[in-house]
Amino acid sequence: MIGKIAGRIDYRAEDHVLIDVRGVGYLVYCSDRTLAALPPAGEAVALYTDLLVREDILQLFGFLTLVEKEWHRLLMSVQGVGAKASLAILGTLGAEGVSRAIALGDWNAVKAARGIGPKTAQRVVNELKDKAPGIMALGGTMAAALGEDAADVIEDAPAAPATSRPAPAPRGNAAAQSEALSALANLGYAPGEAAGAVAQAADDAPGADTATLIRAALKLLAPKG
């Protein structure tokens, strides 16, 4: 299994990039959102990857975050959702958006993805809602796009243009959501209700820190009446 690719982008296409790893080119398919976040051709990049193996095809998919990769794997486990549909959902919502939509049961948000009908969207939410807390708790990102493996590649690769720069680190409060989710679990809240509350709090206050998310989620979880 190829779990990570680190090298230089040889060229970019509409739905994939070719990454040169010490003279070997890997064709990596990505969501629209991930492609938009990648640096231009000639620059260094590192991606988490998932290899799809079938009788007639081998395809490698690339992701900037562990959360995106895990959602891709889970989305493809839902009947009627293949790789193309999964990337469409992730490209429309982003990994954190998928987490929030599924935790909140918002199938309309999932339906907004190209090629996803209402029945498929409802199936995605119903089948994966219990998985949302675990994925949200990952909070893993490629914050440093150039890890040790990438550094080795760059050392041996041809020099990039002087204007090159590392890929920007993904932004958002995924780490804060993960920490808030863990805190609520320690307080005894069920994973599903904790995930829904944290997702709602993050929607209401994008970029909020851990403490703010916890306070907001606790208010949402407080008994009404």
C-alpha cells in the first residue's frame, strides 16, 4: 500500500497531478479543493495517498489531510458512492465540511456535490453518522508539506525556480474540534451527540479555539426547558 507521496509536481491536469519521486512519476487523483491548494508545477509537495485496486485498474488518490483521506475511504464504503462521487463530495464540502454535515445529519449539504442525488446523500449520512466522531478526532493535517521524506526528495531533485515556495498549510480549526470532542467524551457525552454539538459550534464560530468550542457545545447539549 502506498500511504504517502513526497516529491515534485511534474504537471497538473483537471483532476490529477503527476508527482516525480526520484525519477518515478506517480499519477495522483485529487478533489477539486485539494488540487486548488497544491503548489504549481516544479514545486515540492507531500500527500497522503490511498490506492484503489481493482481487476482492471490501479488508481492512486491524494489528500492533504488524514481526515480527508479517511472520509474518502468511508464514503466509498457507502453503496452507490465510488471514487469519483467521493472526490466530488470532498471537493464541494472539504474534509471538515463533510465531518460537520454528517455529524449534523445535513444530507442537503452532501447533495450539493456534483452527481449526488438525495437518496445517495441520505444514505451517506445515515450510514456514516456514527463514524463522524472518530474521523473528527483525527485532526491530522499535512501542516508541514515538506516532511523528512520530502526533504530527501528535494535534495536529489532538480532545483526548482527561485520563486518557488512550500505549499501553504491547510487552515481551519480541526485540531480545536478534535480536542473539544475529546473533552466532551471525557465528560461522558455519547460520541454522536458530542460530534453534532462540536460541529454546530464550529459552524457558528469558524476558527474558534478549543475552549470556545467546548463552551458553545456544552450550551447546545444542555437540557432544554
